[in-house]
Amino acid sequence: MSPRVALELTPEHLRAVVASGWRDVALRTVEVAWNPAEPDGAIARLREQVGSVDAIAVAVGLGFLHVKRVELPPAPHADRERILALEGDRFFAASAPVTVALAPGGTVAFAVDADALERWTLAVERWAPVVRVDAAPVALARALAHGGATIAGDFALDAGAGEHGVVTLRGGELVSARRIPRAAGVPSGATLPPGGAVPATHLAAWGALLGEDEDERGTLAPTARRRRFAARRRRRLAVAVVAAVAGLAFALLAADRWRSRTLQALEAEVASRREAAAPGEAALAARARLDQEVAMLGRLAASRNGTLGALAAISAALPADAVIQGAHAVGRDWEIDGTASSAAALVPALDKDGRFENVRLRAASSRFRDGARTRETFSLALRVRPGA
């Protein structure tokens, strides 16, 4: 994109600031002498030094301006400017037709010779489209307030031959502008501070370019040219919106494609890892099955060992002549059937053993002869203590 140019027209010089084509960054400054009556030669020299540009914003120097502090009826800004334009001869001491503008704030008005302004603008437009024309004091106030700075005071500004200019700013707003003959002995204002990379001598030009995207109120241009400024601003806005939407669409498309590629890469990586891990997964599954079998066998062994241990304890506690004919266990509760020489002696024998509790006879015993011996049947119930 080609750069843009901010241009101030003073009675003796053309002062230009070359800026980036897509953001408000000053690249360099240029100054050439000129004759306001023959602008084409100076514009051509300036073009040779700068090259092709996309747009030009113009600030008309204080030396060309009629300045008037005005008191107008309360009305919208555009209506107040129309009052100035219709009654220009009442507000400004000018014999020729003038182009007028009302500064933001509505108390300072400017006028410039309409024919001269049109001649200068057409000469500049042979180089590139003019996108804004401001009175230099208005452009200067904008440049000094750029970036949120609040500057107040009286500042010196170039005016015509044999005079100096003074602009007064309060809270970043233009309060007054004056052209004062040097012979009057009135001191000029303070020296202007530089605006970053822009020297103080070129601040008015820079301020005109900073207003490129602002509305047309206060522009030092006739109605027809203001309409062209507004149409160009709307086109720039539309192009910017379309570019932003297209950029967003491309970004979303790129993000979606990136996500698809990433997903495919991850799926391929997972598949390759799964294939490589298949033998290990099979081994882990086999080990898990073995662990389950070992645990089950351990539980069975513990259960069997507990049952056998309890039966062995009962057998050891019974008298030597006792014969167990049947045994049934549910958990730690046991039922024992058998024969002994004395069934009544069994309960005390088991009850005094600390490994058992709740020892009792389940049924009455009966005697019978076993050869030369007399024996008795028994049916016992008891509970084995934990850990027996």
C-alpha cells in the first residue's frame, strides 16, 4: 500500500509529512518553497521527492485565513456553519467569495478565499486524492491532543509576512487564533512541542491527516467537496468492514483446517501407539486373570484351612473315646453328632476350652451296648471363637 501525505500550505512553503499507508505513523518530513499563485511547480517538485501516494490531507496555513470569534445562535454545528456561509461578508472582511469553517467548540470561525482554495486543491489532486482540508489551527489542536494528551496555553504559529500567529488551547480545544503584526510589539506564544516523530513545524499538516476518518464538520471545504469526503470515508469504512469480515472468515477456515489436520494426526498417532501396545495389553490382561485366580484360590484355601482347623480343634478337645459321626458348619457355628462313653461330660470339656463358646446339647442322648461297653449318643452345638 502506498503512503499517505499530510500537507500544510503556508505563504512561503509547502510542509509535508509522509505517513504509513494503513496506520498513523509518520515516516519522514519534506519542505519545499512555493508561490501560492503558481502551485503546480512546487507540487511537482514535492511529488518527485515523495513519489506516489494514496491520499493527501491539507491544512491551510494561518497566513491565508480570516479568523473571527463568533457568537451564533444555539443550533446544530452544521446549521451554524450554514449561517456563516450565507452571511460571510458580515463576519469576515473579505471582498471575494470565501469558504468558511467553524472550529469544534463553535466559537472560532475561519474563512479562506474560495477561488484560491479551489485552485490549490485541484493542483494537489493532480498528485493524489485530497481527503480532508482543515484550517491549520484546528489541525494543530488535533495533533497536540492526539494520544490523549491535554495541552493548554498560547503557542506561536506561522502567519503571513510581517506578522506572527498565536493560537490558544484549553483542554485540547481551540479557544482562539490571531494574526498579529510584528510592529505591534505583542509577544508571540510559546514554542510548539514536537509530536513524537513529527517536528513542531509540521504539526499542523500532521493534524489534518489525523482527521481523515472524522466526520466533515469543521472542514474548510465547500459543500460539494465535503460530500466527496464523506462518500470516500464511507467507502473506506465499508472496505475495512469487508476486509475484517474476510479476515475473520479466513482465520476461522484456517483454524478449522488446522483442527482437522491436528485431529487426523492424533488419530494416526493413537492408532500406531495402540498397535505397538497390543502385546503389552494382552500380557497385562493375562496377568490380571492370573491375579484374579490366585486371589480366588487364596480365599478358598483360607476358607478350607479355617474349617479344617476348627474341626481339628473340636477333635482335640473331645475325650479320646468320643467318635464323631457327623459334623455341619455354617460360618463359625458347628453341629457335631457322635458317640462317647459319657455324653454329659462332653459339654464341660468343650466349654472350658477357650476356643469355643455357647456349647450346648442339641438333643437328649441315648445309651446302647457296644459289645462289652456301654456308650451314649450325643448331638452338640457350639461356636468357634475367631482365631481358634
